[in-house]
Amino acid sequence: MEERFVFSLIHCYFIALGVIMGGSIIGSIGYLATGDPLLTSVITVARKLRIWAIVAAIGGTFDAISNFEKGIFQGSTLDIVKQVLLIVTAMGGVQTSILVIEWFTQEDIE
């Protein structure tokens, strides 16, 4: 794997983590303004932002689709593997941030 691709994986992970963390904290201000409980709304917003964090981390859906297309129609399987790794890395960032938010809010801890 290229060194630049490893950097892209790291960026992808932390972008997804940041979108969930920042979006859920800032987004829950609207719930607070309407009188809903703050900590419950933080985890609610975090769960609603999951797919958007993944899309933001991989750089938008059109780039990913074009890379998949290039991998399928031009026979470049390396491009497909790279896109799958980017998506899995973004999902890891999302799951990490939701886990941290659940720890802070004491929600869904079993």
C-alpha cells in the first residue's frame, strides 16, 4: 500500500470521528432549546449522523461510485479494495465516537 493511502485512511477515520463528535454536541443544542434532555439528545443525534459521517469521510458519494466503476469496468481491483478499506475505516471512526459518547452519557452500557 502506498504511504499516501495510509494517510488517507487515518484522515478518513478522524474525519468520521469528528463529524459524529462535533455534530452530536452542536446538534443537541437544538434539542436543549426545545426543552428535551441534553444527554439523551446527544446520543440521538450521534446515531442519526452515522451515515453522513461516513459519506463526509470518504469525500462524497460520487468519488466512491466512480472508483467502484473504474474497478469493475476497467478491471482495477486495487481501486475497489481501497474504497472498501476507506469505508471500513470511516465506519470504525463512527463506531469509536459513538462508543465514547455512550461512555460520557452513560447510555446503552451493559
